[in-house]
Amino acid sequence: MANNVDSLRSSRPQANGQQEAAIRRRQNQRRKVFGRSVRYFWLYVIAILLACITAFPLVWLLITIFKPTYEIYQYPPTLFAKIYTLSNLRYVLSGTFLQPFFNTVYITVVTSILQVLVNGLAGYALAKHRFPGRTLIFYLFLSSMMIPFQIYLIPDFLIIKHLGLLDTRTSLIISWIGSAGSVFLIRQYMLGLPDSTLEAARLDGASEWRTFFQVVVPMATPVLGVVAIFSFFSQWNNLLMPLILIHSQSRYTLPLFLVFSPSSNPGQNMAAAFVTSIPPLIVFLLLQRYFSQGVALTGTGEQG
Amino acid sequence: MVATQQGGPMKNAKRTGHKVPVLPYVFLLPMMLSFIVFNLIPVFWSFGLSFTNYNLITPAHFVGGANYAHALFHSSLFWLAVRHTVWFVVAVPLGILISLSAAFLINALPWGQGLFRFIYYLPSALSSIAMGVLWAFLISFGSKSILSVVLHDIGFAAGLNFTGPGLFLVFVIFSGMLTGWGPGMVIFSAGLRGVNQEFYDAGKLDGAVGLKATWYITLPQIRLTLMYVVITGMIGSFQVFESLFVIGSLGTGQQFGPLNSGLTLVPLIYEKAFSYLQFGYSSAIAFLMLSVILVLTVLAMRYGQGGQALGK
């Protein structure tokens, strides 16, 4: 209530200012219609030029997929081919490519689900429960966010080795679940959830677990979506961990496969690169809203 | 409101009598396990290793600060990696200038904002590894590469060889910039929309229009966002690895480019540890890198909150 009155009071002088500003703007508009359309023309020229530079490699990739090998190797190279073929697409449907593809899908999906669950529960506990050690644990997580991941590289390798998990897909999953950054994001978001709703659920006799899954999770979907997307992207593109943990070709993930088992035919490699990009693109398109939110929340597009 | 906020958890504690509530710890358990095993123990382990000569095969011996001394005073390779890393770090503001300009550009367009934003963001939304594979393809065959020919066609010098030691590093920096400025653009675009229109109206009365308005009104308004993006970008560029590895391996046939021309700190850490098994030395380099990153991170956290508030 008090807030409403305040905002009413402060909005009144603003309204006057806005009216004057609007009148000024309209006058300026009439004067500058011509100048403005010239300016817009140049803005669009720059925007389109920038789009061309950004899209150029991608367009080349797409066309290369449909070129026969001898056209790819011809010099000087041309963007368009005389003959197009679908044969390179057969490669991405072969077992050679599908095995690392499904390895990566399996690892990425399991990691994302576990990341949301494990970090979600931790974030919930830190945001909505009081218990001895809460502040200590929070600051422990917070300070670990400062430490670059490369510090863990050697010990993580040694630990996985001692656990007897070297060269397993499980090793890639368990080394990627806990993320202090995700816990931090989730906690910050959940601090804003109304306690009254949680209290109501508890009064209705819901257990803590049920409260979490049926009340907290639906309310925290945006931040959990952000965490899911970031863990998906970071695991899908994870190169360093598989590089040190995986040796057998049958357990290669896509990044390893693309770097260590490239086909001798560039068209096939481009097809593989293209298909590798599709799942992140789908995730991005489906969850675009969460994504830009996440970019704004964390300041980066990678590594949640 | 305030009463219930504090009442909720308190009531929960009351229900279990004087005992400490168990459930929060159960909620935290999986995360704590993962955190202790893969984060907490490794930090101390790695720090300990950095004072030994551990090589996975023979038992570790304490060597004091020898690893640090070797890196700082006797290794030209370490300083080469530092110099290359500095290139990446110094390039960050340039990339951010592109992001910021694109954000200005997009926000000024009367229509097609969504389309252009999508195109600009597209390379960042694809797999970064796949983009590396693509760049490697575009520069392979040295001075006869696709990119050399295309650049010559649009007026650059003929026969630029991006797989040679001279241009490899520059190429990786620029290709990374070209594929990576999308997220920055989104942050700035949101930040710019948050700038109050009244400031511009007031500025106009004082003659601040165009670039002047940008300099005196917009930039101070998004200062915190700007600082935050610059610093986190620099921290990220310290850790550059995969683009060098992918483009180097596939484009030039050598992991980090020809003649170590793309060797930065993380590649050095990786190579020393997993090619030469010098775990102690590698850990020492990692901690030298950490000390610089910590300084940047503290700066980022100081600006972080302001940056987030504006970024949303």
C-alpha cells in the first residue's frame, strides 16, 4: 500500500516532464524525417554488413556439406558448386558419427538433470532453511567461484583414477555435476520466493520433499532453466575433461571425435560439425527467453 | 511480511525440538559431496603438488618453490605463454567495443531487431567446438586456404597464411571475437534499454546529442555493466584453450599451432601435465595464473552486483 502511494506521488511530476518531452520529440521528428531516413539507411547498411560477416562462415559450412569432394578441393575455392550431393549426409547417419553423438547426448542430458536437481536442492536449502553452518557453506561456495577450473584438472584426474573411473562416461558426469555458480544463482533467485506459499504448503501437510518438487520447483523454473541450459552447453562442448579422462574411441564424445577422428573428406567433417551444432541450437531456440535472462544474470554465455 | 519470513524456518526448527534440523543437510549432501571431492580437496591437493616433482610414476618429492622459480626465472616457454595470453586479454576490450556498438546499432533499428540479434547471436548459440572445426577448415591449406582467397577477393593482401606461426594467434583471437560477441551484445542491449529516456531529453537541452550523448549520458549509465563485462571477459580470455586446441589440431596439424605460436597458459598447463607428466610444475603454473585471475575476480565481484542489476 505505502509503496503505491509513493509511486503515485512521484509519477505526477514525471507525467508533466514526459508530456513536454513528447512535444519536443514530435517537433524534432518533423524537422528530421528526411535526415532520419538517411541515417536509418546507413544503419541498415552496417547491420547487414555485420550480419554478412557473422553469417559468412556458417553459409560456407552449409554449402560445403552438399559439395562433392573434388569441388571442395578445387582451387581457387568457390562458394557455390556446379553439382550438389547428399552423400556427405550419409556420414552423419553412420555408426562412426552416431556413437560419439549418442555418448554426448547421454552424458549431457544426465548431467543437466543432475545439475538442476543437486544444485537446486542445495540452493533451496541455503535460501529457505536455517541451520548451523549455512553462512560458512555459502561463503565456501562463493569463494570457490573465483577459482578457475584448471586448478582442479590434475587432482580431478587423479581422483577419477583412484576411483577406478578413468575412461568411463560416468567420470564425465560426476565431475561436472556440482557447480557453485549454479547454486549461487539458484539461491539468489529462491531468496525472492514468498515464504508464505511455502508455509501454506507445509501447513497443508506437504512434506519438505513434496514442497520442494511441487511448490518450489515450479516457482523457480526460470532460474532452473538457466542452469539447465548452461550445464547443457558447457557439457556438450566440454573438451578438456574428456581429453584427460577418456581414451577409448568407443567412449569418445563429439568434441573428442571431431578433433581426433576427423574424416579425410572435409564435406563429411562439415556435416558432422553441423549436426553437432543442432542440439545446442534447438535448446537455444526453445529456451531463448531463459537464455538471454541467463546471459543477463551471469554475464556470460558459457560455463554456468 | 517480515514476521512470516523469519517465522517459517524458525517454526521448522521448533518442530524438531532443540535438535538441529537434519533436512537442510540432506538437501545439501549431494552438492557437498561433489564439491568436496572435485573442488575443495583438489585445490589443496593441487597447491601441495605445486611444491613437489610428482610425475604419476615415481613417488612425489618435496622441492620447495623450485617449480615456481623455474617458471618465473628459467622458462622462456612460460613467458611465451604469458605473452600470448596477454594478447587474448588485451583483445577483450576490442571485442566488447564490437558488442557495444552492435547493441547501439540494434537498439536504434526501427524494425528487424529480433532478426539481426538472432543472426549476431547465432555463432555463440552453436557448438563452440563445431565452430572451431569450421574455422580450421577455412584456414587449412595455408596460403591457399578458403579464407585467404576470400579475403584477397575483398581487397586484403593475397596469400595470407593463417596456419603459419606469424598469423595463427591473431587468427584465433579474431575468429573467437567474431563468434563470441553475441552474449555481450545481449547484455548491453538490455542495459541500454534500461537507460532512462529523460536523461537524453535533459541532455538535448544542454546540447548533448549524437556521440556527445553517448559519451556523457549512455556510457556513464552503463558503466557498471561495462566494467563487469570487461573483467569477466578478461578472466575468460585467460583460460582460452579449446579454440587453440581445435583450430591448431585440425587447421595446422599441431595442437597449439606451429612452433608454439598458439601456446597460452592453459595449453601450457595441459601440456606439461598430460604430455610430459610434470604434475608439480603444471600445478605451479596453474597457481601463478590463479593469482592474477583472483585479482580480476575481486574486481568483477565489486562491479558484479551493479552489472547484474543493470543487465537485467
